[in-house]
Amino acid sequence: MLEAEWNETDRVYGTALLHETLATQVARDPSAPAVRFREQALDYAELDERVDRLARQLRALGAAPGSFVAVCMERSVEMVVALHAILRAGGAYVPVDPDYPTERIGFMLDDLAEPILLTQQGLKERFSGAAARVVCMDDLTGSSQEIAAVDLPRVSPDDLAYVIYTSGSTGRPKGVAITHRSITNRIHWWLEYFGLTPSDKVLQKTPFSFDVSVGEFFGPLAGGAELVVADPGGHRDSTYLAETIIEHGITTVNFVPSMLQLFLEDPKAGECTSLKRVVCSGEALPKALQDRFFERIDAELHNLYGPTETAVEVSAWACDPDSKLSFVPIGKPIANTRFHILDDEMGTVGLGEVGELHIGGVQVARGYLERAELTAERFVPDPFRSGGRLYKTGDLARYLPSGDVEFLGRSDFQVKIRGFRVELGEIESALESFDGVQGAIVVAQERSDSELRLVAYVAHPAGDGQMVQDLREHLAARLPEYMIPTLFIWVEQFPLTSNGKVDRKALPPPTRHRPGLAASYVGARSELERDISERWRRILDLDRVGIHDPFFELGGTSLQAARFVNELQTKTGASISVVTLFGAPTIAEYAAHLEREQPAAVATILGIAARDVVETAASVAVQPRKPRGHRGSLSEQRARRLAARAAGGK
């Protein structure tokens, strides 16, 4: 049978312990550059020394095989050291994003049953009263002699290496547990597939709560390459990424397709000539985006696929600029991994027929932490291999004649937003916990620019603009930013099918009308405000935009914010950070900022002399009017965190 041939992926690799991959490179060339972050740089020997010291300190605090060490840190050299040290101490690391709401962090720590929580001084106050043993990395002490006397444990390949929490359809996040054996297989395959060498420089920019980051943190250092760590928040700023790639001569970088689209729109993307390979994963890669990549970048492009329930990616496709296919496949299974496309009775479908993709092999996760029933539902006995298990992905797929696989979408209500998995049921559950909400339906709508946006249909008797603000704040206390809907639509009752279920296809489509906001509509008062208003109106696909309307409360996303900034940079030639929009989220505030900080850019936009910009600005009162009871928008709250990061704060 052809499927059996396509699943002949057996390969024998070296060590099956993730932390030992670093030790191999330390022995090979201890003085080679290992990690760089801003002005900090460590060679392999220095990195190993810091990892070993922290590992023994954590061991003394109780880290051991079978224990969990939650990590809440901003991206930094300390984060790299911490992840490697936890594994060397025998523990499994659990990433806790500093941007997560307190309620979500509390749930994770409770689920882990009072773990060690490793953090930084600037974040320590968040965890007063937390169900964890909070340890600040900055405060750890001990003499070299005392620390060296602490023995490190023997770790098994079947011990857990990390647990990453993903969205849960029941309203509860679920922790996916991955062993050393699983993730090291992926690391060894990755090095073999890409042929990484010590001359390579790899950019680490993926948030560590997303499983792709595991490959970024450990793969380059297993291959002797240099790991360049991006600034906190830098993954959202295409200009910053391009400048970083150019400055450091980055050869390898990973993008979710939606961010790759923005990166290719950046004026500086074409200058990234050091790139050898770009890896896409986390979302489906559109054919048009592949073609656009090859028009702008002279490098390899690879499309990788893998759910969090496997150790990062499990299949790969090398994109071809001359391909005649109308889509981009996800390729064939990687080393020691098997694909089975099955029907509802777990039977193999024929060539070209659609079925559910099931994954077997070494990279399949142990299961969901403390969720035995859900684990049994999704990790099922393998009918093709005695004693084996298959992970039911919920992804629809079919085989091509070559044995490569085409991804065809989901069989349920799970979606990907900027690479992060989102269970729509978890958002609906959070909405329905708001006082007065009688029901909620969330859908993922594809916009004309191919970006998905979340639209919430809410049954509430008093739905209005202020209620939108209240709902956003309610969700922000429970869900990550990427799970908060961009639009809210009030409905009296949901349309039903003949059997009494909600008819999602009959829900009213979003309109182009400006959504109801707490702020009243005020039109533009200057040429600059009119220019910005028109750009926002077009990018957000709205009929009108008021100068006191917060960008993100109009339904804007961070990707659309980056697209707006890219437009301004292309027109003006100025370097403008996307972070500014989070701190000045209305047209009035943003125009005032540009006039104050970027007068030359404003002059280009308006077609006037730079010296006239100040006079133009003086004729307009730019202080935004806040609605009564205004508590600060979500974008303003988030701006304070981003501004601190940009200034180097933790």
C-alpha cells in the first residue's frame, strides 16, 4: 500500500535528552557565539556556565523529574538560560506569558499544583498570593562551592520536557505534555533537514507560549549556530524585524503566514539579503503569499505543519517558485512520524479522498495534563501498529499522488489566529459569564486581506457602545489578547435550524458601518487627521472613522496596525514604530504624536514644508474627549506594557 511507503520514516538519532544537545556544542567549540540580546552576548561556554549554575539552584529548590517549573519572563538572555536550566535540573518548563490575564495565570498555576514559578524582579509583584513557590531569578544566591555541591538528577527520555497550555473548547485551557524523546526527535530532524551550521544566525522572535518557540530556543544551539533574541514585542513590528535581520545577518527565521504577509509589505524586507531560509508554520500558507515571497526575497521558503499535541512540526514541504499547484501542501511526515488519513470508522481513505488526519510516531504528546477523559478522546489506539497511539487532529486532509498531503481546514470550531490555536467555545463561555448576556456565538470571518478576525454575536438586552468596552475588559481579565473578538454584534435571538440548533450560516454578516462605541463620532479637523482617517477606514473596511475612536475598538488587530504603519513608512521614508499606535490609539492622539515627533514625515504626507507642520498643528485642538467613567482602553493598558518593553523595562 502506498501509505505504508510514505510512512517509512524510521531514523536513528543521537541523544534523546533536550538539554544534552547544548552540551554537545559546548564541547565542540566553547568560544563560539551562542546567544545575543541587545548588547548582551554569551559564547557557548558562558551560556553553559550560567545554565549549570541556575540548574543546581533550581535543583536545591526542589526541581526534579516529574516536577513543573512555570516561567514568567520577558524575552531576554535570562529566558534562554532559564529554559535550558530547568531541563538540566530535571523539571519540565511551563511558559506563562506576562501578557496573560491574572485569571488565566491563576488557573494554570492551580492546574500545576503549586509549582516553582521562576520570574524576574519587574514581574514578581504580579504573583503575590499565587498558588506557586515564586522565585525571582534576580534574587537567587549561593556561593560557587555550595552550588557546585548540588547534584543534578538522572533524566529519562520519557520524562516531560515542557507543558504548553492551549485554548480549550469547554472554557478551560488544557496543558499539552511533551517528553524529551518527542522534542529531541524534532530537533535532530530540523538540523538534518535544514543543514544548519555554526555559521548560521537564527532569530528567536516567537512568544514562548507558542510551541514553535521550542524549536527556536533549542534547535539553533543544538546545531552550534548563534541565537539572536528579539526584543519583547518585536515580533509584532515588521520594520524592527527587518532591521534586526539586516543588522545581525540573520540566516533563518520563522513566520506565521499572517506576519510574513506584513513583513513582505515592509519597505526594508527586500534588503534582508542574508536570509537563507524562511520557515512558515502555525497557519495555512496561501499560494499567493508564497508567490509574493519569491518576488521579494531570494531565499528558501518552507511550509511546516504540526499541532501543539505533537512536538512542534511533523511534516514539511519545500516551496517551489515554479510550482503549478494552486495551493501549498503541508508535505510528508518527518523522521519517525506517521500520517494516516482516516474516515469516521478509522478506515484509510482512498487517494485524493478527504478524511481526518491522524498522527502517529515518536512526536505524539503524552496527553493533556490531568485531563484523562479528554486525553482518551483525542489520543486513540493505533489500529496499524500494536501498542501505538494516534492523535486525532480534527484537521481535514487528503493525499496527493506524490504522497504529500494537502490541508483542507477543520472539522470543528477550532481556528488559528496569528498561529495561536483558538477554541471558539472558550470565548463563548467567557462572554456568557458576563452579567446579562443571554447567549453568545463567536465566528472566525476571513477578511478580504485573507486575515481571520473574530466576530462575537451577543444576546444582551442593553447592548451599546459602553457595553462593548465593558465586555472587552471582562474578556481581557480572562483571555489572551489574541482571543478577544475584534467586533461585537448585538442580536435579539439567534437563528435556528429545523432541529433547533443555532444556524451559524444565517447569522447577520458584519456591516461596514462604524461600530457602536462609547465615544461619540467626531470627524477629522485637519488634513493630517483626514489622511489618517481615510487609511484607517480602508484598512478596517468601515464607512467612517471618528478621530476619538480607538483603533482596536474599531475592530483593528495588531497585524492591521502594522499594515497602517508600513503604509506611512512607504509614503514618508521615515522609521515609525508600530508600538506608537498602542500608546496613541485614536486619530487625534496619533496625529498629534506625528506632528510632535515626526514633522518631516507629516510634511511629506501633507506636501508642505517641514517648518509649516508646527503651525498647522497649533491650529487644531488635539486633546481627545474621554467618555464619562472612562477607565482606560485595552489598547492604552497594553501600551504601558509595550512602552516599558521598548525602554528596556522588564
